[in-house]
Amino acid sequence: METSKIAAECGINIEIIFVGRSNVGKSSLLREIFGAKVRVGRRPGVTLRPRHAQESDLLITDMPGFGFMSGVKDRKQDIVKDQTIRYLEKNSERIKIGVLVIDGPVFPEVVDRWDARNQIPIDVEMFDFMRELGIDTIVAANKMDKVKADEYDYLLDEVSVRLGLEPPWQNWKHIIAPISAKKDDLKALKGLLRDRLHEMKRDDLFKYV
């Protein structure tokens, strides 16, 4: 899959966008699913502008990670977040699917820390914002290989609660996809992406997912 810093706008009918905190594995996940040659690094904040990959009339976009970015000033982090919001607003009609990637095992704790400061957690804000724009949103709960089997459902119930979704999480399997990019366990997310494409009558794009 060819990639570029600027989207090739010609002929794009469907866009799938990946958003999430820095270092939750967005770029690695995108590469595993689509084979896109996006830049991947261990240090949070490697991606500071949208990265795009295009196949047929499908555009895949990896947005800069929001939140903490090592070596990046606070003002720049705010600019990156604002750019993401503007990109979503500008391209909401074209963006058919939004994938919010979270670090599943630590997500409830992170959200609770923000709540304790009487602030809306940025992950939750982004989830609500994409849905308000009419973007079909999937939550990819990454790093689930770190969760013990007997704690799996409990954790995902807690993730649901933090997103404002009434548990049990199994009621939201069309939204929440537990995955592990590191272990190449992406079946749940790939299944949801294909379900969406099928609903759009675009089974021809399955070969890219």
C-alpha cells in the first residue's frame, strides 16, 4: 500500500480514520491490518501530522496521537488536538468509519484520573465527538493480551461504563473490539470493519482489510 504525507484526494469515496492517545499502538495496528508503510516508533508523539494510505477509493488515515507526547511542548500538543478536531469536522461526510484505539488495560484508570480533576477525558471526548459528527465509531481496546482471562469481561465492562455504554460489554460487540496488535490478534476489529464495509455494499474492499 502506497503512503503519502498528503492524501491523494482524487477518487476517494470512503475514509477510515484511526485516532487515540499517543503510544496506544495506532500506527502499528494500521500497519498490521492494511500493510500500510506508516512510520512507527516507540516514543510517544512520533506521528505529528495525518499519515495516509490509499487503495482504490479507500483512504486510511492515521491521525497524530493526542495527550502526552515526549519532547513536544504543551502548546504543540494543543495544536495537534485542534488539528484533529478540524480534520474530523472538515471530512466528516467522507469519513465513514472512525476507530478509536485505546490501551484497554489502563483505560478505566486513565479516565478516572481525568474525572478526579473534573475534566472530560480526551478519549471519551473524542468518542462522543465522532459519534456526534455521524461517524460510525469503533473502539479498538488494544493490549488485551496483558489481561488475565478471569478479569477480561470485568475490564471490558469497566471500559463500557467509562464510554457511557451500559454493561455488560457483550451488548456492545458491534462497537468494542478487544484486540492485541502485538500478538496479531485482530480478528474482532477486522470483523467489525468488514461488517461496516458489507453494509456499504463494498465487499470488494475486503481484500484490503
